[in-house]
Amino acid sequence: MASSHSDTLDLLRDRIARMGSEPARSVAQRLSTGVAEIDARLGGGLETGTVHEFFGAGSDRQVSAKPSRFVAAVLARTTGAVIWIGEEHLDLCVAGVEQAGLNPGRLICVTATQASFVELCEAVLREPGVAAVVADSRAAPDLNATRRLQLAAHERGATGFLLYRSTFLGSGASRCLSATRWKIAPSTTFSLRDNTAAGPYKAEERWSIEMLSHHHGGVAGWVIDPARYETHPFSVAPQHASHNDRRETTRRSWWRSALRA
């Protein structure tokens, strides 16, 4: 296994060098989500040098298209190489990634076995020149694995995005070491837009974005309109910004003490 990882890392280093990738910029403390209201709620965007969890729901539970598209749009605003690692196999639409604004020339796709998946993600997070690692997993890693990924992200300043292709949460918020946890799913509301090709109007799906946990406390939810987001930021649908701002003092304290352990 060690030899396999060494070979993979050597290939990644060679690819990153040939890409002429700029080193990941540690000076940027936040990554914009493209949604002004969400960025404001997060204090400027997603924290860098940490790990964030995403999963889909409903029709998007297994394909994870909306979380993948959202993460790709966030990473389009970064510099450095983006390593997208799939567990066992990788089902990623490059055209969708490009449409989200992420240059495919910055993207390196890798697959790993279930047994070596977390170890490889941890190693790649520590590689120079890597802006972010997207860990496209079949299910959520355990707390020990999440802790290892968090420590690796903190060490180098790269940002980890954990994508899950299954719904794993129970009725309550579980203990996890990620900085934030998100559920992105189709919304029950639609918008109408001009459509000259198919008639005067067409219905377009909106997305429901829920921040289920945040290590600084609080949860929230939004309904966004992702139309034309290739060239414009996401926009929050009118009258759908969340008013849920409860604190999670117990979870915040646990997160900090566990990470230092």
C-alpha cells in the first residue's frame, strides 16, 4: 500500500509541476461560495485550511451532482491544483465542472481503493501546490479519519471537501470534526424565465442549501437560484433566506478539544 501511495504521489507531483500551478495561497482565509448571504453568514466564506462536508438528498442522493457543482464553483475562485479523489471509481462530469467555472486544466482526478482512500486523501492534502482536495466518498468516514484529514488540512493550508453519495445523518446532528456540514438538494420551488427556443417561459429548479453544522455555532438554510451561475454568482431566491440562527456551544467546544487531542 505504501508503495502504491508513493507511486501515486510521484505522479501527482509531476502533474502539478507540469501544470505550472501556483502554490495555494495561505493568505486567503475564506473562500467565497458565490452566494452573498451565505458568505455573510460564514463571516466571508468557507474557511481555508480545514475540511467541509457536503451531501445531496432526494433525487441527488447518489449522483451528488448539485454538491459537486457547488464545490466546483467555490474552487473556481481559488488558485493551485485541485485533486478530485474518488473511492473505488469516479463519476465526475468534466463538462459540468467547466460550466461551474473551474478550469479542467487545474483538475487532477484520482481513484483509490476503499482501504487506501482516507490515507491517500490525507497525504495529498499535505502536498505543496495543492489548493484543495475533493474526497468523493461512498459514505462518511469515521471520526478518526475525519480528524486525520482535518489535521492534514491545517498543516498545509489546503482545504478539504468531503462529498458523500449517501444520506448518513440521523435525526440529530452527529459529532464530526468538519468545519461545516452541508446538504444540497432540489427545492420544491421553481422560477420562471424567458425561453425563446421553447416558448415564452420555462420552469427552472431552485436548490435548497442547508448548513447543518458549523464549528463556530449555528445552523441556517437558503433557497438559491443557480441559473446562469457560470458567469454570475448564485442568488438567493426572494423571501427564502433562513432565520434559523441557534447556537451550538456544546458542539463547538467539543470540536476544538477533539482537534487538539
